[in-house]
Amino acid sequence: EDFLTLIFKAMMKDALNSSHPVSSSVQSSEQIEEMFDALSYIKGASLLLMLKHYLTKDVFQAGIEVYLRNHSYGTAQSDDLWDSMNEITNGTLDVKKMMKTWIVHKGFPLVTVVRKGKIISVQQEKFLYRVEPENWTSDASYLWHIPLTYITNRCSFTHCTNAYLLDQKSGM
């Protein structure tokens, strides 16, 4: 419950146009300090949980083990974690490409799901809680690779979870 409260607080902050990405290049030590705020940590943790759920616990764990083995007693960059996950998925999913959309964009997407008969369509757009005119920038180019999981009435939740990667503005 406490973690959910923290997530919702971070989402409120991240939904403002004045937010910042989880990862960006910096030129000064002051910029580094600004990057390591509650938003970065909580959003980062949420993104790792999202990835773990999408990849499954065992695949995610194996990716973490590869990452730790490859970078023990050394330095690492954020891409190194995604590369380790790619190693485990054997090219079936470009984890780096997917996760880059989450860490280089500020904010998060709003996914709209519409059902017409047996057809389900989904659409994404950047969610903004409140537009601050002095900080407003056009976000029309924002596109996330959103891992969606769902079940149908033919399955129980634990035995038949389906996955879909929304990597365009809309899909079916």
C-alpha cells in the first residue's frame, strides 16, 4: 500500500510538463543531483516491475544475473542492463528499444481501449495532468512501447495471460 502511494505521487509529478526523463545526458554535478530525485527512483522501480511482469519473473531474474555477472567489480551504463535482458530473450524482444521509450521520455502514456463487438482497439497518447504554459512543449512525437497483458474469458488469470506490445500510436 505504501509503495502504491509513492507510485501515485510520482505519477502526479511525472504527469506535469515540467517533469524530466529518468535518463538524460548531464553536463554538471548540479544536473546529476537534480536527476536523482524521488521521481527517478520510483519511476525506475515501476519500470523494472513492468518489465519483470512482461518478461516473466524467471526471464527477468536471468537477465539480472547476466547483468551482474558481466559488470561485477566494474562500471555499467543503463544500456548494459537492457543488453543483458536482450541476451536472455534471444532477440525475440528488443528490450533496449522498448525501455528506451520509457526512460528518455518524461511523463507516461494514457492508453485508451475501445471494444466494438469482438474487435478491441488501443491507442496511446501522452498523459498530462495540468498544462503549465511556461513549460509547455509539443509531445506529438512521444511514442512508448507499451507491454499490455490481458486475459480472455476462455482462460484463468494464472494459466493463460496473453501479451501485446503496443509500439505504435494505435493498434488492434
